[in-house]
Amino acid sequence: MKKYKIMVFIIIALLFFFQQCTSINLIPNLVSNKNNYQYLSSGVSSKNYLIDAVTDKTYLYITYDTINKYFIVDDSYQQIKISTEGDILFRITDSKAEMPYKTHYVFTDNAVYDFSQNVIKPQSFFQTINPDKKKLEKKWITIFEEYYNKSSTVIYGNNDIVYFHTNEGWVTLHLSENKYFGGDNTSERTFESYPAKYSKLIFLKDTKSNTYSDWMSHSGSSTDRKYNNDLDYSAFPENKFTYQNNKIEKIEFSKTKSAETYTYTPIIAQFLGVGYYKLHKGNEYVRFKEDAAKYPFWFFQSDAYLNNYTLPEQFRAETEVSFIRYSYPSNANKSKSQGLYIVKKK
């Protein structure tokens, strides 16, 4: 009897070894018809929902205007306005354009675009101060205060520019350096006791990885974190919201090959494979597959590099739109699906 138990233990240990440490898949398939699962880049849909590509960039932010009801996607190469039905309403593809933190304004070299308007047209600058960025010394604060006090909108740009909206129109003040301002291009620019003047849009959130749709958003993967686990979100005003818990569910991960080994050993350190997923929308599931990775002793886990960004619960009645970001951190991505997608009704 003891010998029998030892044999059983050895067999189980061998099976465990082959499953966890080789490219052999011993776990039975949990997906009955894998032909029904398509890569995101190939087009994915269900009876009433579809997933459309928005951009092939992954370093981006997504915001929502809670007053005028629309989304903005900014990947630094383009700024896109999207309706609550998921349709692209307007797009700017000026490489020099900037959309400062959580605003609905896009600033180019010679004009402003207000995305909150139903009809978006470029507004030329009424006045440009110090366009050659000469050093203004202490004189600049006098000019700044004059326009700050009479402006309804004040925005600190990322390019050493302050934007003022006065009764006459938009005015820009160009500085020779931005040492006066706090923040950076991933957060709000600030200046001493002169807060910016504009209504801020809100970020969406991926509840599974507990990350907002800002520039530094990560997928939750161990290899795709852009910052440490202890990032301080305490200052985010979005913390007051309860976001829709609409997670992407993994059905199965199937290994295809080993990706790397531990240094100076033949021991496999990572597997590549295909993950099969479903997203609950309405009364149905939208199903798809994507390249993923797995570490040998992560028993039932794999790195999917997927985010599903949703709005807070209180806006559920306004729109069913959500966004999927696939940010596979390797050139070995065979699916070519890298980028941002929108989930919407047909």
C-alpha cells in the first residue's frame, strides 16, 4: 500500500512538472469552440455589442465630460472626441498639439479647439505675448497677474505657455522656462497661489488592476507596471466614485512555447500562449482571445495585459461604453492587437 502511494505521488509530481515547467498542456480545454474567439485586431462582436479599434497607442489617457457627456482619448499623437454611443465625433492629428491635464481644450501653434462644443472649429489666438520666449525676468509676473485676474479660464500648458481666456479671446503667455510651475505632463500644472481655472474632466478606471485611465496606467501585469504598487492615489478626486465592476474574465490560458529561461540554466522562466476571455455586457458575453504570458509556478494565473476602463456607477444610465486597452510589453506580440478599443452597442 505504501509503495502504491509513493507511485501515485511520483505520477502526480511528474504531471505537475510537465504542466508547470514544459510547453505541454495537460489541463483539459475549457473553451469548447476556439474558432469562435477572434483577436481584437481581427474584429470582435456578439449579438448586440462590438469592439472597435480607436488607436494603436497604449500610452494615453481617457477622460469623460460629466456635464456635456462625451469621452476624450489623447495618445499625444491625436486627440479624439467620442460620443456616449461610442462614435468618433472629432479628431485632431497635429503632432505639435497639446491637451493639458483633464481639460477639453486642444492647443496648437496658432489656434484652440474646444471639444465641449457641438460644432468644433479652430479659434485663433487674440494675442500672443513673448512668442520668441525671451527671458522676461521679474516682469513676467506683472503680465501674468494682469491676465490671470481678468480671465475666466487659465490653463498651464506643458510647453512653457500659459493660456488665458478673456472677453476678447484667447491669449498666450510664453515663458523662457517653466521652473515656476509644479507638476509635469502626466499631472496638473500648478503655480503657487494661482490655481488653474477650468472644469476638470474625470478619468475612467479599471477596477481589476485598480488603475485610472491616466498617462501612467498599468495593466496589473507583473511585467507591465509603470510604477510601484504603493502609488498614492489619495489625491485623486475620482476616489469618491464607485466605478462599474465590469472585469474581463479569463476562461483559459493555453501555452504555445517557452519564452525565456533563467540565467545559465535550462529552467523555463516564462511561457507564451493564448488567453481566452469574456466580457459581460448587457445580458450576453463578448468573447475574444489575445496573446498572453505565464510564469511556471503561477498556478492559475497568466499575464493578459488587458484593462477594461469603465465609468462610475452613477453614469451607467448615460452610456454603456467602456474601453479595452491591450498593452503587450514585447515585440513578440503576434496578434498585432496592441492599442485601445471601444466596447459599444451595435
